[in-house]
Amino acid sequence: MAPQSRLDELIRKYLDRQASPAEQAELERLLVESPEAADAFADASWMDQWTADLLRDDNRLRTELAFMEAIDRQCRAADLHPLAPSDRHDATPSSSRSGRMRLRLRQAGVGMVAAVLLALGLCLWMLRPRTTAAPILAHLDQVRGEVYVLAAGSRRPAQNGQALCAGQGVQVVGEESAVVVRYPDGTRLELDADTTLDELSGGEAVGKKVVLAEGFLRAEVTPQPPDQPVVLATPRAEVIVQGTRLKLCNEASATQLETEKGVVQLTRKSDGRSVEVPAGFEAVINDSEPLTPQPLPPRFHSRRLTLSGYWGVAALSPDGRTLAARRFKDRLVALWDAATGQQRALLDRHTERVTTIAFSRDGRTLATGSLDQTVQLWDPASGQLRTTFEYPAPVWALTFSPDDQALIVLTGQEVETVALAEPSTRRRTILPINLSANNIFALSTDGQTLAVVHPGASASPGAVSTVTLWDLTANQCRGTIGGLTGRVCHLRFAPDGKLLAICHGSTVTLWDLGAGQVRAALRGPGGRVSGAAFSPDGTRLATGHRQEAAVRLWDIATGKQQAILEGCMDRSYAIAFGPEGKTLVTSEASNRAPGEQLWNSAVTLWDLPPR
Amino acid sequence: MGERHEFLKLLLRHETDIKAFIGSLVLDPHLRDDVFQEVALVLWLQFDSYDPHRSFGAWARGIAYRKILELRHQNARFPVVFSPKTIQAVLDAYDRIEAAVSRKAEALRECLKELPDSSRHLLTLRYEDGLAAEEIARQKHSTVNAVYQALSRIRARLEECIRQRLAVE
């Protein structure tokens, strides 16, 4: 038998995924031949898993304690202590006033004054303000952006650590806003942008209940007493949870549920029909589909390349060999070998943030546009700057014409077409609106059509948005697409220009530009869609999600999900497919890294599963 | 509702042990969680056949063992490097150590609390965040070897702490 130290080394290398094939074979032989070796292996792997789980629990507990201490300090300062009256008495330190009172008691005679004080105290107790009628059910944590507490028909800005009482609600407004509702038993409800939670209820001997009026939540429910399940209600459905993880989305047209762990009971309010939705299944309640849980598509972890610190703006060359990506909120663009992950060049000639990147159709030119009001053309093979075009406003989007002879550049209020062979030949179209970073828009791949979310669309939850289509050749409006529920956060034209993907809420509406009508609506419980990309042949769509560490692939013909690419950070964003649709470029980001204030971000290249 | 509650109670109590067994064979943490989900579903569907006089952990590991073999059989690229014979040996080992490790869990909990913050942070990066030693080294401006050595020292300290705590009981 091998010495213990060799066995320990083999086990550790294996568990750290560092063992060579020869070392794995050696370990296997030992595990089969020696029960003692197998026991040591089981013990080491057991220790790893328990260490991970105990650390996670303990770290959560520490956060919770720090959080409660912060509330305690806050409540003392505001004289609104959340503890019970008896606890409050114990927790309040002796004040100088009580010290003086004790002195007077001694001076004036204990019996007489005590009687007077007793009577006075009794009167004050009976006349005390009754402000603690509603019990505290939960607290707010990780408040980000515009978050309000709803109470008695009004709303007030929410703060970290704020207590939520029975009858109150929470509203999250805006793209970058989010909050976590945290219950004392560890149950968490993560609320995403444009979400309204109404009417928290519960208490001792009563199960927790919340109403998701609109939006998206991810629930992590700790085991509840059997007779007190958590009830998550929407106008269409009730979800009964004993202890599980799930995603729940409610929009005007449907309620969608995805169970990540355990089993939950979903009831359709209109007819009282109930189904159980186990882990790995989803269910939709709307006016048209039967209530039947459907298995989620297969999941894949097929990253090829991850570029940490990069985000959002990226492009893959037509031959799939070069990945261009901009650093997070930066002016620098790097070129990477997509096969090896080696950085080939750093393009550092822009002076402000790069907003758009595109390869020419033949892959021989890379164009970058920036807030510095320039477009720069590069040789992607050498990383050399070829030429710079200047503009009177920040550059927001660009694309090459289908024959690569011209570059179409979108700035604040203009679309300019530059003939690359003769740069002095420029054709300008003045737009009726002035685009800025606040607008959502997309330029068709041929540069002939601009889609813009109507600037008058309300930013409040429940808004109905409109998209305007602008014919850039004729410089006139082609039409509008109205009635889109929820905030439109992303637009993307199909490569052939026949479809427009409109991402609004948890839905991607595919608009047939030729027929002027909806081709399909792709709905899934992945939460708010953050971005979409069409495959080169236009048969597949990839969607990224604001509150999901995954990218979803859809079959456009059937409207069904084909696969889920897992292993992203907290949120994902689909950018572009590679050649022949075999690879996909996405962005991902997280702001939950321990001790990190800034976002972690990455651009990732995935190998896609075969169909 | 009662049966489901009983099932959830047992599943949650044994979740880490089941994941440890699966994770010893399926090293990718995301894939391990996927397999665990599938196993949990089978456990629920077959809960009628569970004999409450037997160890739930052993029953669950048996089902996890069959699920891993099934996945391995269905997909030749399923990332389990061990042969069925070795997987059986690991399953047997987990059954043998079950009683001993059930006492160790509480000791480990206390021992983790005694670690200095720097050690806890390193363990958190490695185990909770699932970072490879290379990534930890990059974050800490250190070398991969130094990270391995530090982790090794922490593990040895935890083992010693557990041994002492169990000896006192």
C-alpha cells in the first residue's frame, strides 16, 4: 500500500482537479484495493463539502448579525426600537435622568415617591402611543437604486435594514434597482427592477404571504412548519412553498414559475386547478395554455473563454478567430485569440468610453465608436490604427454596409454613411430625435432601419412602451409598434432584417417587419431579459437575463427553449453568435462578490451544444 | 402535506452529505448541483419505498450512485473519471464513515468559528466561491503554491481541532 502522505497527495490533487490521468489511475487503484484508502477519500471529500456549506451558513449568519446590529443602532437613534417592550426595557442603558431620579427617591422618602411614580407610570403606560400594532415581518437588505416601501396608499424611499410590517409592500423602480426582503428565518425574496410586492402578511402561527403584483422575484424559502407554508400570490396564481428555491414572474399576460429546488404547488385562481412543479420544471398560467409543468431544457457548462473585467461591448470576427471586447466602463478595447484566449493587441487610441464595436463582413477591418466623438478603423490582424473619422457628437452605433463599401454611423441626431474608398463622400440623415445614453435603439445590419423606443414611454412599473421604426434611406417613419407591456430594455434586428426582437419585461416579442405583426412571443421564467442575439441563420435566439446566472437559447420556429448555458455571474447579456451559430459571445456581471463594491464583469465565449 | 414535510426534513438534514458523495465523483460544482437536483427528484418520487428504519443517507446515496452510473452510461463525455468499480468503493466508504462523520459536523462548525478571518476568507474563496487556486493567487497577489500550502495548513488545523473536540466529548 502507498504511504499515507502519497495517498493524501493524490486525494487532494484529485479534489482540487489537479490530478494527471496517471495520478487518477493510481488513486483509483488504491480506492478499489484498500478500504482504508477509500475511507480516507470519503472523509476528505466529505470535509470539503461540509466546510463549504458551514462557511456559507456562517457567513450568512454573520451578515445577518451585522445587519441586525445596524438596525438596532438605527432604531435607537430614531427611538423606534424593533424589539418587544420587555426587551426594550432591558436593552436601554441607564440614562443620567434615571440616575438623578434614584437620588431624589433616596432624598424624599422611598415609600411616598414610589407610590406617586407608580401611579404616574401607570397613567403614562395607559396613554402611550400605540405605534407598534403591526408586527415586523421582515427587513430590507441590499437596497440598490430606486426602492420604496408602500404603506397606506403612499410610498417612501426605502433604506437598508428598514423593517417591513404586516400590510406594507415594496416597489422597485428602474433598470438598475433591486432589493432583498429578508425574513428572520433566513427566507429571502430577491426583487428585480420594476417589481411591486404588495401586502406582506404573516406572524406567529401564521404562514408568510406576499402578493407579487408585478415583476420578478427569486425566492429562497427555508423549511417552513407543515401547516404554515409560504404563499406567494399573483393576480392569476398562488404558489405554496414549504421550503425551496424558485423564480416567479408576473406580467399582465402571464404568471410564470420555475422551480430550482424541491417541489412547489401552483394553483390557478380562475378554476382552482393545482399542479405540483418539481425542481427542473416550469409552468405558465395565462389565458391560452394548459396548466402543465414542462421540463426545463438541458443545461450546459460549455465556456471556452472568459475575459474578466470586460463587459457589454464585444464582437466576434466573421471567421470566429478574433474576439474584440471593451473593458468595463473603459476606453480600451482588446483583441483576443478566440481559440487560445491569448490577448493579441490592446487598442488604446480612444480618449473616452467605447460604445460600439463591429467587424466588417470580410473580417479585415474592425471599427470602434466612442463617446470621444470619433470612429476608428483598425487592422484586426496587427492591431494597427488605419484611420479616424470625427463627428460632432458621441457615436452610439455603427455597422458596415452589406458589401463592406460603406460605414453607417449613428451619432446623437444624425446617421452618416461614409464611403470607405472615398471618405470625403458622406451622406447625412438628420433624425427627428436626439439620441443619448438614455435611449434604447438598434440599427439594422444593413444600416437602413433604426428602431427606437419611444422617448415618451413612462419609466414607471406597468408602463406600456412603443417602438418607432425609422427608414433611414427615405428619412421617414416606417411605423410604430405599440402596446408593449413593461419597460423595453433591448432591441435587436435579425441578420436578414426581417425580424426585430423586442425585449420587454420577461418577454421577447419577435416582430415581423414585413407583415407588420407579432411573429412570436418568447416567454420564460428567467426573469427580465437584458439582451438578445440572433444566430447567423436567424433560426435561434440567445437571451441574457438580469437576474439569472444563465443564458437561454430559443428555437424561433417553435418558440421553445432549446438549452440553458449555465455558470454565469449574477446577470447575463447576449451579444452575438459566432460563425455558423456554433459559438456565442455573452457578457456577465456580478455585484455580490464578498467585500467588493464594484461590479465584477466578464465577456465569455461559449461553445454551443449541437441541436 | 405530512409526508412531504417529512421528506423535506430528511432531505435538508442530509443534503450536505448527499452532495459530498456526488461531489466526490462529479467535481464540477454546477454539474454536481444538477445531479443533486435530479437525485432529489428521484428521492421524492420513490419516497414511498423508503424504509424509515434504514439510514436515509445510505438510501439517498444508493440512488445517487445509480443516477451517476446512468448519466455516465447515457453520455460518454459525462465528467466522472472513476470506473463503476471505484464508484462502488467510494459508496461503500461513505456508508462506513457515516456514523463517524455525523459527529464531526458539529465539531467542524465550531472549529471553523475559531479560525482567524484571513483563513476563513481563504476557505470562503476556495469552497464557497469555488475559485481555483490560480484565481485565488491572482486575487491575493500570491503564488499558486503559497495558496495550496496555506489551504493545506488550514485543513490540518481543522483536522486537529476536530480531533481534540471529539476526544473531549
